[in-house]
Amino acid sequence: MPPLTPKDIDYSPFAFEIPADILQLQADTLNVFEGRVPIENFSLDYQEKMKNYYRFAAHFQTNKSHNVVQRIAETLEII
């Protein structure tokens, strides 16, 4: 698969714009996570930055989120 670019993931449901350097970090982290690009292609400092971003910047889903699948008869086989 070809590597993703920041333009490929430039959708934000939030009111604030995501800075270009953070979008690049997100794209690079996603590329490494999905195996599109080896992590060794990046400097050691940037590797550490990607690891920390992946480790600490997760978006958790809660039952108050608007995009959680409801448990109804039609979705039980999915869940």
C-alpha cells in the first residue's frame, strides 16, 4: 500500500484546525502502524516522538459518544 499523506487524513470533527506538523506526525505514525513505511526510515528522535504520540494521544470512545453503535436487534451480530 502506498504511504498516506497529511492530505489523506485531513478531516477533523473538532472545531479547531489541526496544525500541519501534527498532521504529518499523525500520517507518519499511521504509516508505521499499518506497515506502509518502516520505522527505521525516520530519525531516532522522530521515532520516539511517534511512539509517544501513539501511546498517549488515543481517542477513547465512551458510551456518551455520538458514534457508538447502539445495541439493538439489527446490530447484535456486528457487536
